[in-house]
Amino acid sequence: MRILFTTLPVETHLRPLVSVAEAALARGHEVAVCAPESFRDEVELYGLRLLPSGKDWVTEMLAPLFEAESIPPEQVTTLMSRLVSEGLPGDGALEMAHDVIRHVNSFSADVIVREAYEMGGYLAGEVTNIPHISIGVVGRVTEFLDKALLGPPLNRHRETLGLAPDPSTERLYAHLHAHFMPPGYDPEELSIPTLRCYRHHTVDRPGDSLPRSIGRLDPSLPLVYASLGTVAPLFRAADERLRAIIEGLGRVECEAVVAVGQGGPDLSTTRVAANVHVVDTIAQPLLLDTVDLLVTHSGFTSVRESLRAGVPMVAVPWIAENHIIARRCAELGVARLLDWETLDSETVAQACAAALADPEPRARARAIQREMLTLGSVDTLVTDIEELVTKTSSEGGLR
């Protein structure tokens, strides 16, 4: 079997695909990743083959906000609307589709596996008449990927490519929609007939390990890990929040590790207490296995990895689908919500101290962890893909 994976040039969107690719390679299948050329280093870091496809429209859309000292909530709302109505299903998706169609033919692909944000793979699968499978890297896919916004531009692309319209956008998840969370995480997602849930195993970046200093932290104190995600260093608006988190954790009786990212904030005027250990980056999946609390922006990868480790959260959502995911985590009782706009060190200190003192969020997070462990493995997902391809071939194609 020959599998083409398609992804936007975002590391956290690639990571769930890597585990599937590795399982497929272990079974003797051939795989390649379709993504913009600018994403080559990230793909090849995992030992995967890149087939250059599409362009990095994500950075183009976000770039005007990088240097803003503050991003008001209404601006975030406008950006998210543009992302779903113009970005994901826009001209970039059509350009990606053309490239993926070409690679389907040259690679003799049997199936396309795309991360749920990436729409070019869906269009290419429809044109080339091979199964296309989506992986839910989004979190609340039915809520964030609004069909009313996605539908019109995607149908224009379908017409350009000689396809019949799909008014309900049902074809997005026509063959299999795989999710790495239990069904109860997103009850609305159960409306997708092809939904199947699997147990995701974390993928370490080659060479990953924790610094020796982590092993020397005071074992008598709880450990808090804080990160606002891989994109935080791109946005100056995140700097003030990271400073508030660093100063706030300095007031909590704990050991704390704060990842600020490469090119993070200037901390020359920030009070960094002895119990707070600031790093540029760290192997998050490894660290989460050891911590008692995560302070997070509520990106889906961070939330999924946190719950996979049974770790409760203090959530500070601010961009993309963060607010949707954070709200659901609060509903499930595994996260306390803080407001991005009013965040200060005192608020952080109070929330983290309260979360560490309350056993209930930890118990609920552990319950979700146990439920995640009951799901079929990524290897089961590869088996399901194999069976789908075999069934399609035996029936002489999809149509």
C-alpha cells in the first residue's frame, strides 16, 4: 500500500500523522508527506519523504499580527472567521489539490491521509477516485470547521476540478474520520458517520530527552509545566502573558518549568524565582508524564497529550480553536479557565495553587486517560486503512 499524507506546514498538525506513518512503515507500506517546500526540514526530521505541495499561506495570513503588542478579542474572532472561510478552503487548498493530484499519479498512491485542517488532500482524493481519510488534529472539528463557511469555496474548487457540488460537505469525511480522543470528548463529532476513535501514542522528535536538571527538581513539591504553544514566540502579544505566568508560578509552592520558545520574550525585567526554570523548548510529551499541572493555551495537541498523561490544566485560550477546546475541558472538569486579556501574575498564582490543591480535576483527567487507553491503537488504524483500500480495489474504485 502506498500512502500520501497531507498537512499544513504546522508542526503540531504533522505530529499525529507521524505516528500513523511510522506504523504504516513498520507494516511494509510506502509513505510520503505532501506539504510546502518550506516545511521540508520538519518532515525530514522524522525521517519521512517530502513531496513539495502547495504554499505556506498560514504564515502569510498570520504575519500582520506577529509584531502587535496586543491582539484584541474582536481581531482574533475576525482572524478565525477568515481562517475558516478564506484560508483553509481558499486558493491555497486548490493549489495544494493540483500538486497532490500530480503526486497521486507519480507515487501511485492508494490512499490519502490528511490532517483535518488540510483541504487539498480531500479535493485530490475526490478527483483521483481514491479513498481520503481525515485525522482529527483540530479538537472540536464539527464546531470549528463551520460547514456554512467551508462549503461555498470548496464547492467552487470542486467545480473547477470537474466535480459535482457537495452542498452538505459530507464528502469531507466520506471514507474514515479518525480521532485520537474518546467519543465523549466531542459528542457532536458522533454525527460524522465514519468516525472511529483510536489511542494515539506520542511521537518523540529524534534525539529528544529531558535535561538532567529536570531529574534534580525537588521531589517533595508538585511540578507545573507551562507553555503557550509552538506559535507563541511568533507573536509579541504572547510575551506579556508568558512574563505573568513566570512571575505567578514563582509565588506557588511548586517546581515549575516554563517553555517560552525560540526567540521568546525579553525577561531582563521579569522576576524569575528560584523554583521557576525557564527553557526555550523541551520534549513536552516526555515532561507531561512527570507533571502535576499544565498551564496551556489549549492547543489541541497540548490538551490531547496532557489528558493522555492524566494531567489537569489551567487554560489560557487566545487564538484559533483554543477557546472551543478550553471550554470543553472546563465542561469535563479537567481545566480551570483564565482570561487572556486580563491575565496577570496574581491570577496565575491563585489558579495554579487552587488547581494543585483540588484532587477532582486530577481524578477526572485520569478517568479520561483510562478511557483513552481502551481505544484501538494506531496500528489498528493502519489495519482499517488497509481494509478500506482492499475493499475499494475489490469493488473497482469508489464510483
